[in-house]
Amino acid sequence: SSSVISETSLPISGKPAMSFSNGFVSFTINGVTPGGTSNITLNYPAPIPTGTKYWKVIGTTWVNATSILGDNDGDNILTLSIQDNGPFDSNPTLGVISDPGGPGMPFPTVSIGNSSILEGNSGTTNMVFAITLSNPSTNTVTVNYSTTDGTATSGTDYTPLIASTTTFTPGVIIQNISVPILGDIVTEPDEQFTVTLS
């Protein structure tokens, strides 16, 4: 038998800082050879990223049960291998395996790389920056960004970006943004400005 578990019904204490966007499921297998191992195949509606961790709640304790994962190659199928009365069987009855759990991915962190460009003597040239997520997200991620003057002056050396946003759809980890650089014929040293993410 199996059932879907609401994440809000699970304990807050000890919950890992992860996204469980694919939810939790609980199932019970009866008639297992005492001490034997059962293999379970879970099919999800969307791909499960490689590197996903599998977490269970045993009693009121969150447990990293990733070691029971077999197949996790980036498709929408996960396989589990659970031993009756093993460390990840939440049912103490011999011959019965219970498994309340679900796949989780760490919340991604966001970063931006450095960039440089020759400004030219006229017109505008786009300076491209790569904004990167540390790992794919199964949810849409929106990143805000803006520019701040350093030795370069907005409006004179570059066109400022104010309250701009870029969006990462699920699975996407890199988005490029562009800052227009204003060319001139003034001889000047290298100049810099900052792109701040929030």
C-alpha cells in the first residue's frame, strides 16, 4: 500500500535545508522474508536531478537514506533497496517494510562571474556576465540584480541596470546578462563597476 505525505505534516526540527518539490510518499510492503531486501521503483512526473539525496522521517527524526538509492541517473525513475528491519526500515515488525520518504536537492546558491571588455571609441558594446546556480532546481528561481558605480560612472561609462531580474526555469543553471558599455575617445585607465545579486 502507498500514500502521499504532506510535507507540512512532517517535523520541522532537524529538517534539512533542501527542496522537496517532488513530495513525500509512504508505502508498506508485507510478506517480506524477515531480514530480506526489497527493491522498489518510484516513477516521478519530472526528471530527478543526478545527485539527489533521499531523506526519510523515522519516528520524528530526519534521516539521510541516500545509501538505499540505486538508479539515479537524471531521469524520472528512482530505485530503492530497503532491508527488512535494516537501518532505514521504519517498521520494526519482521516481514514488513515501511518507507516514508522523498528525494531532496540542496537549495541552490547563486553567483556571478567577472567580465571585462574594451569599451571602444563610440557606440555601445555589451559586457556579458554569467549568473550561475550551484545546482539545478526543480522550481523556478528568480534572481534580482543591479549595478553600482566603482571607478566607472553610470550614464557616462555604462548604462546602469536597476531592479533587473533573470529567471532560471527548472533544470537551468546558467543565465547571461548584459551591461551596455559606452564608448568614448577619452584616454582613461581601466574602470570597474559592480553587479550585485539579491
